[in-house]
Amino acid sequence: MRTDKIATFIRENRKAAGLTQEEFAIRSGLGLRFVHDLEQGKETVRLDKVNQALAMFGMEAVPGRIEKKMEEQP
């Protein structure tokens, strides 16, 4: 799961909505610690909770192609 893209999406949209992390946590039904970890790009987050956060913006995590890093490409 590309947590860096999800982290950026959540953080930018939360701020655009004028919500603090605490307000977002309350409204989404998630813990403040989880919201903080998610926005920091922690790689070991629960997918169901990620989708709960994304649902606040009408989105969900779905399967997609893995993007190779530049140094990994032939």
C-alpha cells in the first residue's frame, strides 16, 4: 500500500476542510494516534481504518499497479 500518497491525500484534504487532526479523528470515528500515524505515512496501518479515513472524502483504497522506483526500472 502506498502510504505516502494516502498520507498526503488525507493531510491535504483534512486541512482544506479546515479540520485539525483531532477534529478529523472525532468526525471519522478514528483515534487521534491513528490519524497522526496515517498522516506521517506509517506503513503498518489497518486497511479498514485507512478506508474509514478516506471515506470522509468519498474515496477508498483499491488495488492498483505497483509503481517501480526509478532505480529499479531496467
